[in-house]
Amino acid sequence: MEKKLQELKTRLLEINDLNNAAALLSWDQSTYMPPGGAEARGRQMATLGKLAQEKMVDPAVGKLLDELRPYEEGLPYDSDDASLIRVARRTFEQAVNIPPSFVAEFTNHNALSYQAWTEARPANDFNRVRPMLEKTLDYSRQMAEYFPGYGHIADPLINFTDYGMKASDVSAIFAQLRKELVPIVKAITSQEPADDSCLRQFYPQDKQLEFGLKVIKKYGYDFNRGRQDLTHHPFMTKFSLGDIRITTRVHETDLGDALFSTLHESGHAMYEMGINMAYEGTPLANGTSSGVHESQSRLWENIVGRSRGFWDHFYPDLQATFPDQLGKVSLDTFYRAINGVRKSLIRTDADEVTYNLHVMLRFDLEMQMLDGSLSIRDLPEAWQERYENDLGIAAPDNRDGVLQDVHWYAFTIGGVFQGYTLGNILSGLYYQAALKAHPEIPAEINHGKFDTLHNWLRTNLYQHGSKFTAAELTERVTGGPLRIEPYIQYLKTKYGELYKLD
Amino acid sequence: MEKKLQELKTRLLEINDLNNAAALLSWDQSTYMPPGGAEARGRQMATLGKLAQEKMVDPAVGKLLDELRPYEEGLPYDSDDASLIRVARRTFEQAVNIPPSFVAEFTNHNALSYQAWTEARPANDFNRVRPMLEKTLDYSRQMAEYFPGYGHIADPLINFTDYGMKASDVSAIFAQLRKELVPIVKAITSQEPADDSCLRQFYPQDKQLEFGLKVIKKYGYDFNRGRQDLTHHPFMTKFSLGDIRITTRVHETDLGDALFSTLHESGHAMYEMGINMAYEGTPLANGTSSGVHESQSRLWENIVGRSRGFWDHFYPDLQATFPDQLGKVSLDTFYRAINGVRKSLIRTDADEVTYNLHVMLRFDLEMQMLDGSLSIRDLPEAWQERYENDLGIAAPDNRDGVLQDVHWYAFTIGGVFQGYTLGNILSGLYYQAALKAHPEIPAEINHGKFDTLHNWLRTNLYQHGSKFTAAELTERVTGGPLRIEPYIQYLKTKYGELYKLD
């Protein structure tokens, strides 16, 4: 049995290495690759993806998993070996339904589509990517069709990222959340918006980057196992548990963009960096779901990084970094500026309160595209309509409309956006649990110390990697299922105070 | 037959993609990878290497090559299809003798050894890498043993890089060359050395890099298909015919290091960039040998980039870039400085005349290590002895002695160094042929124009990729075999003038 487990691990390691090599090819495509490399790069990533897929669906893997079942069942559910076999089986079952040739085609398509998007967005040219996006929708639907028996066609896609959630679950939670959020947004946006002109001054790129790096070093991001580079769209990527990188972008007339995206991506990265090193090269060495991942990026970006206590500590340092820009701006003004709530166009720039409206709108459009009630041709208009309806504003062009996010141009349509709002909800839930265990956390943050919080997260969430599903983790940490109340309570307390709501 | 050829191409493309992905992993290891990534990176490159090797030695490839033989024999020798099959067969036959598990082990060892070298060299700590180097020698000998029937144990290793050359051929040519070089070196170094203090001033990194990039842009290095990054040791690497990168290093108190390494690597890169794009993804899409490759790096670095005519054009621009450092330095002084001949310690810094003494010394040490007459333990001392003997100087430490070059710490021992001097010889031979066809080339270089030379090289050498062996190319271009006379003539003319020799 020992030998069979070793054989399974060896096979999974090879698959892991192929996938991590593909991840590096993708990182390079977004950071340093010259344009001439695009065509071959798409093909190369497709080749690696196809080989990994072929090796994953090898019947020998299925046979090993079957043979290991009695061994697994004799072990405690949360033992490393049982968990590895269980998660490998889940991955195998998800993979075995998708033909390798489909994976190769789709991967190749995604690379070309991404490249086209990097050109179409600055050119505000939706038509340039429209035929590609139509193919992406076909591919996404086809992908779901490989998993018959779903309730909604999005369910199999959501299963890839937030295993165990169904479109109907998501819709129900989003309905609850929308009901709570709408009155808060309404109450805040009926007031005069916060003055955030202090953030719109000229902030040189190098100093912005330096300050962001200083903060995440204090958070505990390990630069011995990571680095930051510049890309169009910030992301975190991992090539092993020893090499977990983040990227950002800088707007020299917007202090918040690089800083908060850095804090955000560092949260993703610290989750992965906290995984038990013994899991390196196994399917356990990944964050467990899109929602849990996003809970950590949002926790470090917002709950910590936009809190009053955090800036009590860091603002003098920020002022010293930018004396001309912030020397005469009070902490109160700055704190209100970075927490300004407004009806805005760009999801990644949106404040904590309206952010979920951006996400839920995308989720709804995805559901409609997938179930056939919305065509790609009509997508730009539907996008605009939903923005006017949900946020009361319309983008002047597609650049800041339907072209704003990379996701649909580089991945599937469906299965991605829900994780952002699930993550927000979970960030509130987990932070509440951390405070219950360690009421001293806010005082520590106030002194620029993050060890107690980071250690609690590592112990209770990060170290487990994919051992537990999101639902299991949540149950372990909070004693109950996913619920929105702590997140809503967090928003009400913070923004009630800021905007003097009842 | 059409179908069988297509199947062969598909299989070779997959192998090519795996190898190119491994090349990117290696580039990243040398440029941007955080230290924590080293261990997994070694494993990942080993996995890719092993998969590529497995796919190369698949009996189905051998069967296809056999089945395609009649088709190949019915085609002209220099047709694309016949050449592709011929070169694929050569690669297959070289690969099929080496067990995939050996390749994986060796690749993994090389990654760890390279990482150790990057730490051992600055620490001047040969003992840190000695056990690894001993393993490298074992691996190198084992590699050769997979090809029994050799004359010298180095022959199979030389075949990988300079196909068709034997250790005895190389030794014979090197003996001729040494006989010619020794009196030249003696005559020059008996004179007062050229004053190169103008190069040893402070030259800021960014301006150095900028100037180098400006020159290679004029050469015709295509930045749409390439870029330059910083590494410990300069190199050229290729991920496809659309993505051919170079690296350099900068010493701010040595103007020559980054500049001439940039010109050097651009020569390697332009060779690859000039390959017929129709060969992308096939075994034809590579330079044909180490010697031919080096002939191009040395041609662009030395014959062009250190010529009087080149600097007639570029020196005013260099002076304008560094007015404080060079404003009052005459072109004559500068030209003598960059062509100073001296007995020196560092191969990559060595002048054209002594350079080959550095290489031939390494070649001899390799031959001795491989045939067992020199142990790794005795290598540092043997290195010092040879330097004292051949160049009349000794390194103060191992950092600038046996630890100076990356090669033994990242590749095989044997099969690499000979290419450098073969390249020098070929650079003279090919440049003479270019001048015969286009006597206007020196006048064009004098005006900062390189099109005629670059086009001639593209047409006569670059476009063919690996279609012809080095010997075949040389025969096509010069009507005869490799000979040292044009190179010696070039050195005698240039340095005769500079040092007023008879």
C-alpha cells in the first residue's frame, strides 16, 4: 500500500511540475515576454496543459485511487494521506471527463484571447475580441456539458473553483447580501462623497512600490519565497511552495491602486506560503477554494489594510514617504479617502461596500450567457444596462465597461466571479473568529504588528491547503456554515461610524 | 508518407515545447527567481527534461524515421523535409542511448550545482562545490560511456555540440593555432600594455545598458522578438523563433564588460533570429553547432564591434553619452584601450589574442579530467599551474580561478569550451567570405550600417538553422574545409597595425 501511495505521489508530482511550468510560462507572458513570443507561447502552454491532463486521466491513476480506497478508509479523515488520496480522487474525477484535446485547444485559445485583450482594451475595441469571446463561451458551455446532471449549466464550472457550491446556493446567498447592501449603499451615497483628492496627486512609481513592499514585509510576505513584478492586471501565482509571486500595476496619479492591490495579492500569497511544506508537489499544496482564497486577499487588503488602526500606525510613515503630497493631509481625511464609497465603474477600484454589486452583476451576466439568454453580441449593452440599473452609472466606453476585467478573456465564462463575493463574506466570518480567539489583534495592528493574526490564520486556515473544503474549514473555524452576518456587521460598524448611519 | 511526416513533426513539436519550457524555467532561475524556488525548480526542469527525453526515444519515433527513409532519400539533400528527417534522426540516435532517468538526475543535479556555484563563487569557496563537481564529472563520463566506440572519451560529448568533430581534430587545430598565437602574444606583451584606464572610470549602469541596446538595435537585433535582462553570467536563450533573449551583467567601473557581452550575445541571438521561420518548432530551428554559433557572437563582438571603423562611427555617440568620462579621451586612446592585449585572469574579459589561450587551457584540463589523469581535488592547483605556464600569471583566489566560469557548474565537463575557439577561427573564415562577396562592408560599418553584412550572414548561414553541419556550411561558404589562416591573417593585420609588429 505504501508503494502504491508512493506511485500515486510520483505521478501527481509530475503533473504538478507540468502545471507549475505552465504557470511560469503564463507569468512570463504577462511580465517580460516580447510580443513576438505570443504565438509559440500559446502553443507551449497548450502542450504542457495537454500533457498534464493526459497524465491526470491516465487509467493507471484511477486504478491506483481505487486500490488505495481501503487504505484511505482506514485512516482518519483529516490525516495527510487520506486527504491526499481524497483530493486527488476529486481532481481525477473532474479531469477524466474532459478530453485532453479539448484542454489543449481551450488553453491555446485562451492565450490568443488574452493577447488580443491586451491590445483591444487600450484600443477600446470590443469587436476585436468579440469572436474570441464567442468561442470562449462555446468552450465554457462545452466544458460544463462534460459533467451532465447539473442543476444549472454553471454548476460544474463553479465546482472547479468553489467545490461544493451550486449556482442556486450562490444566488440565494447573493440575494441575502444584496438585500442588506442596497440600503447601506443608498444611505451612504445619498451623502456628499468623501474627498479623495489627496490620493489623486502625483505619486512616483518607485516610491509607491517601495512603500507597498514595506507593508507586506511587515504582514509576513516572505521575499525569500516571492517577488513582485508589474503587469496589466495584478495577480498572484505559484511555481512551488518556495516560489509564490505577486504582481501589481501603478498609476502615478492614484495612490490607492498599486498599494491596495499589493496588499490584496499578498493575502493570496501568504495563504499559499502558509501551506504545510510537507505538501509540496501534491494536490494538497493549493488554497482550497476561490472563496477562501479571496477571503484572505480581502482580509489583508480591507479588514486590515483599510482599517483605522492600521493607518494610525502607518500613516506617519506614508507621510514621510510623500511629504509634499500628504504632509498637510490629516489622518482623518486620508482614512475617509481610502474608504470613500461611491457608485463607480471599475470593480478593482471599487470600495468594500459597492464592490459586491460589481461582482454580483457579473455573476448574473455569466449565468445568462451560459444559459443562452444573453448573446456575446448583446453583452456590452447588457453590461451598460446593469451598471445603470445597479449602480446608477454608465461607462463612457467599453474599455471601462465590458473590457475592464481580464477574466472572460483568459479563462472560462462562469466559475470565477462568485468567488470574490464569497470571499468577502468569508473574510468577515474568519476575522470574527480570529478576534474571538485573540481579542488583542486590533491593538497589535495599531502597532504595526501582525504576528498573532497571521499565526492564527496559518494555524487555522493556511497550513491545511486543500485538505478541507471551504465548507469544512468554515465549520471547523466557526462551528457553523457560511453566513453573511459577521461581514454585514463589520461593514455596518465601520461605515456606520464613517458615515454616521443609524 | 505526407501523414507520417506530419506525425513526426507533431511529435517533435511536443518535444520542442517541453525543451523550450525548460529553457524558460532556466532563464527565470538566472534572472528573477527568488532563492526559495531553487529546489523545486531543479526538480521541475528535470521533469520536463525527462518527459522530452522519453518522447524523443519513443520507439514510435524510430519507426517513423525508418519508414520515412525512402521518402528522404528521394528528396534533394538540402530540401527542408529531407533535412528535417536527417537532423531528427541524428538527434534521435544521440538521445536513444541515454536513459531518461539519467537525464532527469543529471538535470536536477545541474540545477543544484548551479545554485551552489552562485553562492560559492562570491564566497571564494571551491570546497562548497567540489563534491558536486565530482558528481558532474562522473555524470559526464557516464554520458560518454553511453556511446561506446569513441576514440577519446570526450568525443561523444563534443558530438553533442560540434557534431562531427573529434577530440583529436580539435587538438590538431588547436596545436596549429597555438603555434601561430604564441609569437604574436609574445611580441605584443613584451611591449608596454595599452592604457585602458579610460574604461575603468565610473559608468552608471542605466547609461551603459542603454548604449549597448542602441548598438544592437542598429545591428538588427529585433526587440519585438527579444529583450535583455541581468544575470551573473551573460547568455542567449530561445523559447521560440519569436522569443530570443539575451542577458548581460554590468560593472560600473568597467565600460567594456556589459557593452561587449551585449554585442557578443546579440550575435548569438541574431543567428537564431535569422533562421527560416518555417522551421519553428522543428529540430532545424537551432544554430547548427557550438562553433558556428560562437563564430557569430565573436564576429559581432570583435571583428565588427572592436574594429576601428565601427568606433569611427560610434565613438562620438559614446562620448556624448559619457561626456565627463570620455569627452577628453581621443578615439585612438579608446580604440587601443578596448583592444589592449594582456596576460589576464578572466576568460570573458580577455582580448581577442589571448582569449584562445584561456579556452585551449580549459579544453586540455577537460580532456585530463575526462581521461582520469586529473582529479577534481587537484583541479584548482592544475588550473593555477596552467595559468602560470600559459599566461604567466596566477589568480589570487579560486573566485577568479577555477570558479570563474559557470560551465562546469551547470553543464557537462567536456564538449563545451572547444566551441569558443572553433568559433573564433570560423569568424575569421566567414568574415573573409562576406568581404569577398561585398567589399563595401567595411565602408558601411564605418557609417554605422550593418545591413549588407547582416543580410549576407542571414542568407548564407543563419537561415539554414541546423540544415547543414558546420563542415557543410563552411564548405558551402568558403569552398573548402575549416582552416585557421583567415583568422590568423585578421589578427596579424589588426594587431600588427596596433602594435607595429613586422
